[in-house]
Amino acid sequence: MSPPLVILTGVSGSGKSTALHALEDIGFYTVDNLPPSLWPELIDLVEENNSKGLAIGIDIRARQYLAAAPGVIRRLEAVGHDPVVLFLDASDDTLVRRYNFTRRTHPISQGTLTADLAAERLALEPVRALADEVIDTTLTSARSLTQALWDRFTDGNGFLLRLISFGYKRGLPTDVDVVFDVRGMPNPFYDELLRPLPGTDERVQSYVFTPEALETYSQLRSLIKTLAHQAAGSAGRSAYTVAIGCTGGQHRSVAVAERLSHDLADGLQTVVQHRDLERAMNEHRSGDHAPAGVEP
């Protein structure tokens, strides 16, 4: 089954940026105002990489490319894709108030704001006519819009647990809720055969998760599960971010984050990000790493 494909459009100021950020947090790969002629190639690429979904934003800022969007959407449907077209809108009074609050200028900016909005609606009408849903954000807060998208695209579970692996030697992540240190687990760096491999490799994971380490991991998993449910429940959070750190961000933290994502997926929507893995692997390939016997 192909991952969801969302075409997100709407009137400027109606919440498209908020919606794209919400879909990105869910795990969608998101792009904004990519010319429609490039959409089929992007869709094929994202499907090959097992993304949780693809969200393509397009609006009046696309200028001359906007007119091509309806034709591309129809062609995608003709070859078997099932794009969900979401159109965001709001009353003119609300849009004017939002523009006045942010002090931004309208992308058209050729007359009064009301006239620019009217011209924009006319240009967007062919895309709006294809919309599966028109979402009126006149009385909708950013948080409510975000929650609505989470409910729609996460099987009714509007909560996301983010798991980020990192290396302490590259600095602590700043945009997380809690940090756990797994440097006490067995380190594959000391095995020459495992040293060049990532923590996603089964051989590395087998090395890391000794019986003693599994006991530590079990306690860690239980605590993270409790914290996530508390965040989703009494705290009313839509997301909770947990950082897992080892020294370099290549082996132990990656292995633990991957296992947590697998073990907690039964009751939680999870997404994994390996902040330092690519950099660590590149350093190893280039030979820019610590000498044998010295932990990186």
C-alpha cells in the first residue's frame, strides 16, 4: 500500500504553513511550492524510501506554476495515485486581521488586501474545485488545526512520540523534552568488525543488547512509555520528544532508538531521527575518527 499523498493548498493566511508543519511532525515528507511537473518524480522517490507520507504544498506564491496543478492532479489519479487535496480557507475579515497582526504583505500585493485576496481566490479556484475537503479556519486555532490533521492521518491517535539518537561529543539536542544516556551499554566501537557499521545493523544491535543491557533497556522503555502516556493524557500534548545519547551517535543510541520505536509502536505513533549517524559514518569512511582503542 502506497503512503498517503496530500496536496495542500489554500488562501494566504488560512494556515497552510501550520498544516505543513503538522504533517511533517507526523512523519510526512513535506515540500512547498515545487512545480507540479516535478511531482510525479518526487512521489516515486518518496515511495522508494518508505516515508510515512508525502505532503506537497502549493499556493499563489507558485505564480505561473499554479495553473499546472489541476492537470497534474488528474494525471496522478489516472495512473493510480490517490491524492488527498485539502484546501484551507477563512473569511476575509479573519484573513485581514491575521495580516494586520503579522504585518506581512500579501504575495500578490498589487492593490488593497481585500482586492489581493479576491484575485488569489480566483487563481486558486481550479484547484479548489478538485478539493476532497475545504477546511475553514475562520474560528480554528493553530492547535486545533494541527490536532485535526493528526486525527485524520494517524488513525485517530493524535499523539506522536519522537525518538532522536545523538552523540554527546557533538552536543546536546536543545529541542527535546528529556534526554537519556546509554553510554553504559556495550560499545561496538571496540570490535573492529562492528566499528564501521551503524546501530541499525542487526549485528551491532546483538552486540549492544546483552542480557544485562536488556534489563537496563527494559526499565528505560517502561519509563519512556509512562512519560509519553502522561504527556498525551493529563498534559494534553500532541507530541513528546525523547533524545537517546551515546558518545558518537553511531552505535548504541541508534540501536536503542530503533528498538524503542519497534517496541512502543503497538500503542504509540513513533518517528525516529538519527541526528548524528550520517556524520559519524562519513567520518569513519574518511578516516577522520579516533584511533583504535580510543572511544570516539
